[in-house]
Amino acid sequence: MRFLADLMSQVRNEGEKICEGGGAKATENQHAKGRLTARARIDLLVDPKTFFELGVYAAHGMYEEWGGAPAAGVITGIGRIHTRMVMIIANDATVKAGAFFPMTSKKVIRAQNIAIENRIPTIYLVDSAGVFLPLQEDVFPDTDDFGRVFRNNAVMSALGIPQIAAIMGMCVAGGGYLPVMCDHVLMTDGSGLFLAGPALVQMAIGQKVSAEDLGGAAMHSAISGTVDFREKDDEACLARIRSIVEKWGYRRQSPWDRKKPVEPALPAEEIYGIYDSSPARPYDMKEILARVLDGSRFDEYKPEYGKTLICGYGRIGGFAVGIVANQKLHAQQTDHEGKKRIEFGGVIYTESAEKAARFIMDCNQNLIPLVFFHDVNGFMVGRDAEWSGIIKAGAKMVNAVSNSVVPKITVIVGGSFGAGHYAMCGKAFDPRFVFAWPTARYAVMSGDSAAGTLVEIKVKQLERGGKKLSDAEKKDLFESVKRTYEEQTDPRYGAARLWIDKIIDPIETRDAITQALEATALNPDVAEFSVGVLQT
């Protein structure tokens, strides 16, 4: 219990440090310009205590040679304005003047993709110097780089997703297209919107012009007609946004069933004492679910078959959901010849994969969103597994997950390794949201397994060259590889690269999933479900 609580405290303290952005001096500079910080703007914009931040760890530990980029220099998350859910994307001008690092673009695009998948109205608080020029080759050209932001603006508009942009500082070069491609454009006095700033204009065409005449709020409001609302300061601008949102109409609701939420019968705080990352002390995943599900009620599907995967129906935050979760307890299974065997917890066997594939298809048939709880070592290997058709069964499960049309939400509790990660709806399989506990581990295989494999390969390479390592040298090599690998399996490493949307406190798992389900409920469109060819 103490280990998990201490780990969560460490993550929370790091998160608070990240939220300081560029630091006290940069904040003072922002205030000296008569502007609020990005976080202060969000606080004024949303209903109190409704902001659910995503991607706070983006770029964590990256760009150190440039002084770092806390939260990738942009704040993203879901909030409510007059109770209506919105996606917020706010440049943090205290971090390198809000410049776009490579991860900044990817974070903005991830927020836009969440908005597109769930039809969430989006508000941009623009205060950015544009592309971070020393890294322009990693920001500018690709499909997940800067230009994709503007492409997404256009796609979102075509899909009928409302977008509001408020220019509350600098908005220069290509970044100038973002606000103008939104439904409403607001601009505060003292801000600037231009494709090229005064210095570049003078260099390019020899014209001397002030920033205000070139692209100030007064000019864009009265002459170019680009700006819909000119506001005197940040406070007035944010109040105007709230006023606009408050008058929006309502769209069709989604088909996902929701009743009045019921709190779990068992306290969430007990999760700290239930979860155990040690293979020597397997825990019961059903005990975790009982502290997340409404009323702790769970209709388990095929409970006596394929026991290392738990499948079943319940409600979270009132929403009907289908649960697919790895069971960490070892289980006894009888095969087709009547022989009994012990199945290891956290491993996907043929029977469990077939059960999960069928369950996932049933959820799609009946329009029930899916929630996956990961603590998976991978698929079973060996002669018995291969003879039982483990590859075919795994392919069925991957097919069902890939072609699901209902919302999928992923929670990585512990390990999430190899093909097991894929089958349990890893990032590559389009979950609407990916959450992780601080105990999550995310890689092709565990650190011990990877280190053992890589050391063996290295030893053979050296032996072919005529060099033999001593036992001490082998141990040092093993520990070195293991340290590197375990650093890369840490959820903060994954969150820094946006493989994870949010590292959550285990006791807040239910609240995080409920937020995600409320977001998915904004999209009423459900494609036709088809899995194509299944191996039988």
C-alpha cells in the first residue's frame, strides 16, 4: 500500500512542477505585458473545478539541451463552460514564448484527434511565437507535424464541430491560419496576427511598419475584417467566449445507455492495499473492478472459461460498459482431453483470447462501450500453446478490437507487454483515451527479459570477434541494459511521448473513465460493425 501511495505522491509532485511552466520570471514577463498565464486563462474560462488536463507529461525529460519544454509548451484538456463539455488547447507563453517544439505539434494534434473522434467543441487560446526554429525539420513537414493542425481545423469544421480561437498574444507565420480557420475569432488589444512580423517584412520587401499597423487587433477588427470580436484584455475575451458558448444549441445524443450513477459499494481507497506488482503476490483484478463499477455490480461473461481474461458487463458513472481485464490470479483450466493445467495470471491463453474476441463482438452488436484494464505479460508460448491454436485465437481478438465501432477506453494498471498490449487495445488500436496508473509498464517485454535477451546477443557477438566476457562484465552489461530498458518502460516516458493521455491516481480511475465516457457521448454516429475474415 505504501509503495503505491508514495509513487503516486512522486508523480503528483512532478506534475505540479511541470505546471509551473517556464518559471516565475517568465510568468512575471507575461504579467508585465498585461496578460494572464495560460493556466490562469483556463481557470477563468471553465466552470470551477471542471478542467480535466491531458498530456501534462508531454515532452517530459526531452529538449534538455534547449532548457526543456514543460508540458510541451501547450496545455490541453477537457473542461465545461456553462456545463457544456469543450476541449481546450492553450499555448503557454511562459515556455519559449509558446513556440512549437515537435512534441507541441503532436500534443495539439492528439487533442484535436480526441475532439474529432468524440465531436467535442474546441477552444484555442493562442499565444505563440510559431515554430521553434532550431528544430524546424522535426516540426514542419510530416503528417503528425505543424501543418496537420490546420488540416484538422478544416476537417473539424466540415464535421460540424464548433471551434473558437482567441488570439491573446502573438500569432505569427503559419500559425496565423489556425484562428482564421475557426468559427469565431476573438483578439485582445496588444496582440498580433500576421503571416510575417515587422522585421521579416522589412527584410523581405523593405517596408517599415509597426506591429500594430501590420496585424494589431484594431486593424483586424476594422480594416481586414478578420476578427469577429475585439476585446480590451484577457478577462473580457474569456467572458465573451463563455457568453458565446452559453448560447449554442444541442445536437443529437449518442446511443450509449446511461442511468443515474451509483457509487461503488466498496471504497476506492482500498485499491492501494489490493494491487501488487510482485509476480510472487498475484492479486485479484475483480477486487479492483469492484471499487470502480457502479454499486460494485458485475455480470461476468463465461466466468469458468478462459479465466486469465475477465469479461463482463457493468456500469461506470451510470454508463453501461463491457469490461475486458487481465486476471493476475493463477487459474486451473481443463483442456479438450480432460487434462488439468495451471494457467499463469496475466497471460493470455487460447481459451481466454477466444472468449474475449466473442465478448468484444457482442458489445459491438449491442452498442456497449468497452473498457480495457491492462496487466498483461503477453500470449502463452510453447508447444501446447501452439498446438491449441494460440496464434489463431490471438488474431481473432486483435481483429475484433481493430474493427470495434463502439468507444474503447484503455487503463494500463500494471504491465502491458508485447502482443498482449495490442490485443488489449493498445495505443495503435485507436482507444478514445489511454490512462495509466503510476505502476504501469509499457514495452515489448519486461526489463529482465529484454536485458537477458540483449546481453545474450551481445555476448555472442563479442565471442565471434574473439572476446570473452567475465561473469562480472556480463552482470554489469545486464544491469546497464536493464536500467535503460526500465527507464523506457516507465509510464512517464510513455506519457512524455503521448503514448499515454494521462497518468491517474488509482483511486480516481472511476472518475477518469466517467469523464472519457461523457466525452464519447457527444458523438452520436456509429459505423456499421464488421470484422471481415476470422481464422477458425
